[in-house]
Amino acid sequence: MEDQLIIQERQSSGITILDISGRIDAATSSLIEEELGKKIDSGVSTLILNMKDLQYISSSGLRVILAALKRVKTKGGIIALADLQPGPGEVFKMTGFDRLFPISASVEQALEKLNP
């Protein structure tokens, strides 16, 4: 299971939350790219990526998430990140992505920021 990527969808306060667990790397980034693409194509413009159980993200994963952010921004939307673990959190800081995405300690905090 540790080499897998599992994405589960749920809704809260009208916002789509994707619970992501496992690893986002060259082998799995196409899965998250497809899932994000489906959501954006269906009209979803505000997303929370719950990364509580994400163990690893590579540059290919960062590229996919950044591309999705650019797409939702053209629709006036946003992608927020929640509950980043230390490893992936460090990757977001080192690459400067922490300045591009709103990052919250929990999904609940992300919901509060997006629904003031």
C-alpha cells in the first residue's frame, strides 16, 4: 500500500475535499492529475486537498497540483492544502509553493478560511 495513491472525495459546506493518502510521484501523479481534472471540468473551483496521510510528493506531483491551481484560478477558485505532514510540508516550503497555496493545520481550519 505504501507505493499506492488513494484519493477519496467528500463534501463539507459545499466545498469538495479530496483526502489523499500514500505517495504522489512519477508513477502516481497521473492519478491525481486525472482526478483534479475531472473535478475542475465538472465545475468545481474550490478544493481542499487533505494531505494528512500523504507520505511523499515529488516534483511531478507538485507540477500536477500547480497546474490544477492555475486552472481553478482562471475560474476564480482556489485550492487549499490541509494537514501537511512534515516531509511533504518541507517540500512545499523549499519550493516556495507554500506562498501559492493557503495551507491550514486541519481541514476544519481550511473550511473556516474558505467560508468566513
